[in-house]
Amino acid sequence: MDPCLRGNDDRGQAGARPIATQRTYVTQPTIAVLLPCYNEAAAIAQTVAGFRAALPGAAVYVYDNNSTDDTIAVARAAGAVVRTERIQGKGNVVRRMFADIDADVYVMADGDATYDAASAPALVARLLDEQCDMIVGSRISQAQESYRRGHRFGNAVLTGMLARLFGRSFTDILSGYRVFSRRFVKSFPSLSSGFEIETEISVHALELKMPCAEVETPYYARPEGSASKLSTYGDGFRILGTIVTLYRIERPLLFFGAIGMLFAAVAVALGIPLALTYVQTHLVPRFPTAVLITGLMIIAALCVFAGLILDTVVRGRREVRRLAYLAQPAPASGG
């Protein structure tokens, strides 16, 4: 029998208390649609209507992030549950949504009507059928206007960089269309404040080796009157910085070891002429250079030892995150 469906029979006593971490799925899993929004009055009604039609049993939440237009009123009129997050930035909104909402399956998308709501049932079914923790809606552009100039190239560069640094990646790490299990959401220590949140989500899944998958979904141009809030260069550099920062945090031995090797290589390059001179004359005529070489080698050794110590710390943090992840039940279908 599926352990998620067991009742008190496992304990052999009537009225025995079940294990606290078990959740029963006698009915269909509860689904929450999460839509972070900032000045999306022109698109939010269409977005809410699309997800309500695609997932009629789901609760649709719109989290407004200090909009100055009629986003809140339009979202309420469309039938969404509207809440607010005053701290500006998409990462702050996502952190608030993940903390506030309790569900078995979470569907996250943007409120700009660019993501295909009709694909949501397929993404949810994939997550439940394969017991994944995250399904990424990999975007397939349906119009030239879907991506702003430079976005497609920047996405490819950042995706490739993530794959090189972490060994594997997704084909579209910047996609905001994702479906999560409860155990992903409730074990995710969100720290980002802006559009780099998708990168942090991807790295979290990769580091904990969660079962994930991708499903190709159509990606549309924004409706008339809706404008992108993503800065091509500003947010692009922030995402790049986030990748480097997460690499330093998650791979400290490789990060600081590479710096140490660089210092050591410079020291060796400076030391070879000095060593040849000493062999020939038994003199060290460039004493300041010898002092510099010694300092560089000390710095190199300190970098390597710092990487070793931090690697031990990171391993402990990763184990704690893994235990928090395992404390939540695996996704299971209602069938």
C-alpha cells in the first residue's frame, strides 16, 4: 500500500496517532496559482481568467508589489485572491508567497499574460505522475515581440554558465513559469530580492539533486498596454552576479582553490628567474621580488585552506536543507 495513503492500520491500534509528516491524498491535491504582479492592470484579468479556466479547482493568488495602476481592482474583479507585498522586488514577493500559502502543488507564473495558462494541467500532471519537485515551463516563443532585444542571447549565456559551474542546468533557467511540490516550496530558503530569484530556485534544485523536469510551453508577447519591468543590462548583471555568488557559496573549495592556484601560478612565474639566478650565482639580487613571491604563496595557501574549511561548513548546511526537504511529503496524485 502506498505509504501516503496509510491510515491508523499501520500502528495496529484504533485511534493511534499517525506520523506527523504524513499527509493523506484521499481527494485531489490542493493547487495554488501564484502570480506576482507590478503594474499589470492591462494583463492581469486575462492571466487570472486563463488559470481559472485551466485549473478550475485551484485557488488563484495575485500578490501585488506596490502597483500604481488598477492591478488590485482588476485582479479582484477577475476572481483572484489579492494580497500585497510592500518590499519592492520579485524575489521579495516570491518569498512572501511561499511563506503564506499552504498547498500540495504550487503553480507560479507572471501576471503579464505571456505564459500559456492552458499548459498548466500538463505541468501539474507531470509533477504528480513522476513525483517531481519542480517542473520548468521552457519557453517557446510564439512571436518576435515575445523577447526583448538581448534577452534571448542573455538567457542562453547565463544558462550555459550555470551548466559549466554546477555541472548541469535547465534549458531555460530564467523562465518564471514553474510548478513546485510542497516540499520544494517549504524547504527553499529564498534570499534573492529581484529577478534573480529564478536563478536561485534553479541552483537550489540542482544542489539538492531534486527530481525535476522541463515541459515546453508557448510564450506570447505582452498584450497592448503592458510593459516589461526587466532591465536587460541591469538585471542581467545582477543575475550574473547571483550565479557567481551562489557558486562561491555552494562550491567554496573550487572557488577559493582557483584563486589560490592563480596566486601560486604568479608566484612560480616570478620565482623561476630568481631560482635560475640563485643556481648560477648563489645570490638573490632581487630581494623585494623574493618577499613578494613568499607573500603570494602564503595567500595561495590561505585561499586553499579557507576553501577547505568553508566546504565543510557548506556540506553541513546542505545536509540541514536536505533534512528540511525530506521532512515534507513527496508529491502524490489523487488517483
